[in-house]
Amino acid sequence: MPDLSPFAERSAEHLRLILETGHIGIWELDLASGVAIRNRQHDQLFGYDEPLDEWTYDLFMEHVVPEDRERVDRLQKEAIEKGTIWSFDCAIRSAKGEKRWISAAGRPLSNADGKVLQLIGQVIDITETKQREDRLVLLTDELNHRVRNMLAVIKSIVRLSSRKAGDLPSFAQALEGRVEALARSHRLMVSDASESLTPSAILEAEIAAFPEMEERIEVDVSDETPLTGAKGQGLALVFHELTTNALKYGALSGANGKVRVTINQFDSQLEIAWRESGGPTVEPIHDDGFGSLLISDAIGSVGKVDLRFPPHGVECDIVLKTG
């Protein structure tokens, strides 16, 4: 019979390689003492650069975020009682204060009498996967919101185009040009935005679909810096929301309302002010609507947006870091 010891040794090395490269933490929990033995990767998943002298179930539960603790503990008790797999995903707070996500599974080990004495299992970090899932949910919500707004804008385009169209061909031509202008603004937000565009050019791309509105939208530029990437996309999204809302509910929804936009550059900071006037009285608006949240979040860490709803007209101040 061949000597299998070299193969067994290599198998152990293979397992060690899988655990290390896959960043998989393994653990064995003694239920009587609550103390667990584990590998180095386990403690690293929880934010410790060096393994702790002791790891306990209570310490693990301290890392689990408060809103997940009851569920995780209940699942463990059910697994012990029924002799089934303890499997769960949850959020944790690492030793470095970061919020992370883990996926773990444990198997009960029983003695000859059927009493569960230990749990053995593994844990992996799924933070990047969870963040991608959250991002997908946000993009889906944003897409649904944008489609609803897009339909409302197209309805406005059709209405405006029909007012001055003397015949069907001229109506079709005007409608085609305005929808294409709307598409140009949309392409800016979904492309990699590698080209550089000034804020005024981004705004012009948004309002070009409404020639009748050009005389009612005043743009005053003292100085501006071309924007690329997330800054340009974020600003385009803000302008889209502001313009859409002005057409649906604000100054541009009536016959006499106007919008004034001022753009100023101060050193490494770009300041944009959106002011509506002459439209219907603005009703109090909850700031937790998706459109308001989208406007607030579109700029992200590259600046800030202050959106207000005074009775005389919507006001929005946008500040972008350009340095």
C-alpha cells in the first residue's frame, strides 16, 4: 500500500492556502465555557491586526450591530436545539470602528448521548458584495424615479411642442429635437463622463429640450471651471431634478414664473445658486422624498447641496470642490 502521508501533508497545505488566500476564518466554539479557538484570519476579519489572547461568544456578539444581535443569537439557539446548521449574514462593527458584513455557518457537534458540546464553522467577509447589492438597489430606485420623471418631462415636451406647431410635420420635428436634447443630458449621466463640461453647458443640455423656456431661465456666469467624472454627472443629475420639478410643480409650471441661475468660481470652489420666482406658492415639502434625497446625495463628497422650499419659490445652493 502506498505511503499517503506526503499527500496528507500537501492536503493540509492546500487547505491552509485556501483559508489564507480566501480570507476565510475558521472557529470552534465550546458551549460550556463560551470560549472559541480560531485561526488568524478569523480575528483579522473583525479588525484585529494580531490574534487576541481569547475569543468568546460574548465578544463576538459585541461586534454584531445591535439590530442584528437578537436574530443571530436566536438562530444559534435553534441550531443547537435542533442539531441543524447555524447559518447567517449580519453586519458587524470591527475593532477599527468600521461597519462590515460577514457570512457565517456553524455545525453542532454532539457527544454519544446526543448532547451538543461544540459548534465548528467558518466566517467570511462579504462587505464588498453587500455594498454592490446596496448600490444596485439604489440604482434601481433611481432608475424607477428617473423613468417616472422622464415620462413627465416628455409629456411636458409634447404639450409645449403642440402649442406652436402649425401642422403634424412641424410638430414631429420639434418633438424629435427636444427629445434628443433630453437624451444628451441623460447620456452625460450614464457615460464615464470623461469629457470636460462647464456647469453652464450641462445646464444648457438639460433645458435645450424646452426652447419656450429659454427666455424664462436666466443663467448668469461670472466664472466657472469645467467638470469631469462624478462632479459633472452629479451636477447634471441635480439640474435634471431641479428642472423637472420646476416644470411639474414650480416656477415653470405656470405662465409667468422664472428661474435665475448664477455660477461663480472662488479659488477652488464653485458656487451655483438656483432661484425660482413668479410661480405658484410653494407648499411645505417633506425633505425625505426620493427627489429631494437624490438632489442632496448626487454631489456626494465632492461638495454639498442646500435645497429649500420658501413660499415664493424653490431655492437651491450648490457648492462643488474644484481644487
